[in-house]
Amino acid sequence: MANLLQVKGLYKSFGGIKAINNVSLNVQEGEIVGLIGPNGSGKSTFVNLICGLYHPDAGQVLLKGDEVTGLDAPTMASKGVARTFQASRPFLNLTVMENVIIAALLHEPLLQAEKKAMEIIKFTGLDKYKNIKCASLPVEIRKRLDISRALAINPCLIMLDEAMAGLNPKEMEEGIELVRRINQEGITVIFIEHVIKAVMALSHRIIVLNQGELLIEGDPQTVINDEKVIKAYLGDGFAHVTN
């Protein structure tokens, strides 16, 4: 597989605190990559640097081999980089359908955007909610709407920030299956997650950040049983469970 995303020596500081400190990694086309680490380890900052919400202090970001370092979020979205957030951010006074149409308008005229939005809503299982205003939606449906809006921009890379947080076991299984189906459509996935069950179920590879630095990357079983990861993030109790 070819590299979709290449990150070289990425740095980002806030008020003297190094949120991302010399991080280099590659993500291949078609991968599902789990991004884990303690709170404050730099996971969301890293994703924000890739999608253009933050500009790096130093380093390079390449997408499909092209330099995209420092491009803003709308430009990165037009190149197919989508991102969801820990807290859902729909237009609350608009319906589910209208929210997805707005995202689809990035690449499509109105009639085609409406058609595309309907296809995506069916794909994500939101068709029965299509005419409901978002202010009345429960958390799990808002999270699925965020994913639907991300899909509407025709992404080559979708980055999910705690998409499983707050879901009950049934909803989580449905969320895991949705991410698998998205990946089967040829979309590369990076997902930040604290729910280790979801990380292990989905990841082709896991990347661990700690204090803004790359701690380890590799296949899920190797990473999750690494002593450095157990000490920095999972804790000794988790080591006992996995051994």
C-alpha cells in the first residue's frame, strides 16, 4: 500500500508547552489507525494539525505525496481530509438532512448534494431522522451525524475524535461496524479513542502518543502489551487482563 499521509518532524507549542514534539509517522492508504494515549498527550492537537485547524511550528505534512503543511481547514477539506470532534457540532436549528447537504455542497451543486446526502444518511442509518432538527437528537445520533457530514465531503482520510465515547454496548457495536464499512469504501481512518475494546476491534495499527511524543507504533497486540504503554496509559490492571 502507498502512503496516504506522511508526517515529518512535526512540532506545535502553546505558551511554551510542547503539545507535539518531533512526531514523524506514515499512514497508508486503506488503513484503520488507532491513535491512543493519556489525556493531554497531544492526540487532538495532532489531528488538528493534519486537518488544518492548527498550523505547525515546524515539520512537514504530505498528503498523497503533496506538501500540505500549514494549509487551512477549508483547503484540507477540499483535498479530502475530514475530521469529527469529541463534542458534536451540528447546526442545531437545521435538520439532519440539511446538515449533511451543507457539507456535500463543498463539492456538489445543490441537486447532487441533496442526492448525495440522502445516500449517506441511508449508509449511516440516519434516514428515519432525516427531517428532525439536530437540537433534539441524542448524543449517539449526533455522533453518527458528525460522521455523515464528514463523509459528505468525499474524504480520502477521515479522522474520528472519540466517536465511541458515551455509547452503550449495542451502540458501540453499531459504531464499530459503521467504521468498518466506511473503511471498506476505500476511506483511510485515523481514530482517537479511549475505549480499548473499539481500538482493538478496529485497528490495523496503533499509534501511541505520550507527552506530545511518539511513544510506539505497531500491530495492536504488540502495542497494547508493551510495558511503556502499560506504564504511561493503560495501567497494571490492564496488563493482567491481557496476559
